[in-house]
Amino acid sequence: MMRIFQALSALALSLSITVPLRAQEPTPAPAPPEHQHDMSGMEGHDMKNMKGMKDMPGMEHMHEMPGMLGSYSMSRETSGTAWQPDSTPHTGVHTEWNGWHLMTHGFANLIYDRQGGPRGDTKTFSENMLMGMATRPLGSGRLGLRAMLSAEPGTLGREGYPLLLQTGETANGVTPLVDHQHPHDLFMELAATWSVPLGAADDHSSVFIYAGLPGEPALGPATYMHRFSGVDNPEAPLGHHWLDSTHVTFGVATLGWIHDGFKLEGSIFTGREPDQNRNDIESPKMDSWSVRLTLNPTPDWSFQVSRGHLHSPEQLEPEIDVDRTTASAVLNRPLAAGNWQTTFAWGRNDRNPGRSTNSFLLESAATLGERNTLFGRVERQENDELAGHGTGRTFDVGKLSLGYIWDGVRMASFRGGLGVLGSVALVPRELKGDYGDTPFSWMGFLRVKI
């Protein structure tokens, strides 16, 4: 088994080395007919949007790489087995080799972080991710391989980065992280999929299996690092541990059925979140479950509802299980010279034993021309894990953030630029002594992205 994991982890690294070479290669041949979109039913603005997106810089391959799970374009697929609207731009470097469709995608941000108020702190760090994907026909179906790596165990350190009102996981196995965002693991995903079409080619139905160590179960919306509305925001959402914290799960198997824009899937997985040892591969327990229903009724919309039972997710509270419920809606609108996406998401954690808490998120991002990106996020949540108050009360807290990126360097699928983000934390009267009155925080950052 370790050889399989090593091969998958090498996939992302080997693909990253080929980026400068592949970016200059001729456009690959179109996908076979069975993997292309049926455009006959698209009328009016939908057809115009699809044409406009293919004319955008770096979008020329977005509809050529077939999806791993069904007979649609890769533009629908995102983290794990989650979906996004079909019209979402699918960036990265795409190529073909010996029957394989290959894609490399990633980013790195060098960030100066200054969190305000009495509990604020400053830090300079890098958050980053590199992902490689490969797919080809296998027998009567399609094989897919995914590898995702992060250097954050070294570039962030165990304590992560300062982020007011953020909670979840631990830095040292003893103390919970509060007002800090934890780093991601070195191995974020090492997974394989196999999908098989059902019925005639025009039936657009398939069944699939997904397995990862680590991987992502069918629970929650697309992870914030992979959805267009959130990927350019250097801050993790406060609702990460209500919505998508299971995106790095050490042991997951998912079985799903797809028909057109409808997907029903279920997973068994390890409920415990990653521990403070971020460079290893943890042993799978497969003690939790989830189910998710996703609907893409048009190219611009994606909806999901999901429910999961997480056995002992927190290392410091092993006696507590969590039942998590999520719902989300994503609207993507191609623009004449860019793209605009908005996500609304709700997550609820029901602890057993313990309280039930909710988290709400509304975020949006727009690319305007080749060099400008605007993004923002509004959150409101009930949190009972804040410093000094975790044993007795739940507090309603929130955050408003707004940011901008100017990409001064654009070469094929590569971009590099400067960004700034400002945010205001919203706390109740009882917490103003700890946090201050609407503390202001900001980040300045350099970013590269493919």
C-alpha cells in the first residue's frame, strides 16, 4: 500500500516539474464525443457565457479534460467528489501524455498578517498547495488519480497563523488552537477514482467509487481552497470546522450515482481530524459516515445538502461525537472579461454530548479583465470554543472582510501579483474586554498561481 501512496504523492511533484515545458505545447485534441457537453439545449445567455469563458486567458482547455466521475467536463469537479457550477473557469496547466489527461494546479502566498485588538498578533508566513490530476479510460470506465501536497507544516509551523475568532484542532496535542488557523498536512489528498457509465452514451448516468488516504468524504460544499469564490482569499473561513474541515481525512471511501446534473453519494471515513504531526500519514479508522445530495440544474448553479456522523473528531475531546449538517448554493456568472461567483453556505454541528452550534457564510469573488480580482466574505456563527469561555457559554460572533489582488505578471496559465485584505471582527459585549470593540485586521501578500 505504501507504494501506491508514494506513487500518488509523486504525481503532483512530477507534474509541477513539467509546467514550464507543457505550457508551450500545442493545444491537445478535444475529448471524445462521449465526454463532451451536449450544447443543443443551451439557449440565450448560457451559450454566450460558455463562448465568453473559452475566450478568457488560460481558459482554452477548460472543457477538454473529461470529468473523472461522469460524462461531463472537468470544470464541474472540484475538491474530493464535490461539484461546482459547470460554467466555473477551470484553471491550471492541462496536457496529454500516452493516453492520460493531465492537469497541474496550485498556488503560494507570502503573507504579512496583522491581527488587531488585545488578542491580535502578527506573523509572516506562506500558505500553499500543489495538486496534480491524471485520468484515462480503463476497461468500460474511467480511472482517475489525484495528489495534493502542501508545504505548510514548514512554512506555517505548528501554531498556524493568527486569525481572530478562529478555532479548531491543536498545535501540540495539549492546547487547543484559538484565534489561529492550523496548517494543512503535507499530504492533503492521495486518492483514486473509478467511474463506469450506465446505459447508452446519451443517458449521462454513471456510478463511481472514490478512495483516499488521505481524501475527502461526501460532506459539505467544495472546500474553500478550491471553490472560485474562496480560493483567492488568504483567510480561512471561520466556519471551516462547520462546513469543510473533513477535506483532509485519513481514510475515506465513497460510492456514488450520477444522472445528468444529479448526484447522490455516501462515504465511510475516519472521523478524527488530523493531529499535530503534519508530515505523516495516519492510520485509517473508518468509524464515521456521511451522505450528500448535489444538484446542478443549470450551468451556472450548484446546490448541495449533506449529513454526516463524525466519531470523536477532536483529539482533545475524544468522548464527543458530532453530527454535522450542511447546505450550500453556488452561483457562477461568466462576465464579458472575467468571472463572478458567489457562495452561500450553512453548517450545523450537533455535539453528543454537548451543544448545537450554527455557522453561516456568504462569500463572493470576481475577476475583472486579466489582472484584477475582488473578493469578500461575510460570516456569522455561534462559537463556544473561544479562549476563556469554552466551558460555559456560546457567543454569536462574526466577521466582514474585503480584498483585492492585482496580477502584474500573466503568462499562459501562470499569474503573479500583489494583494491586500482588510477584515473587521464582530463580537458581543461580553467579549469586548478580550477582543476590543470591532478589532480591525489586515493582510498584505504576494501570490503566484497556476
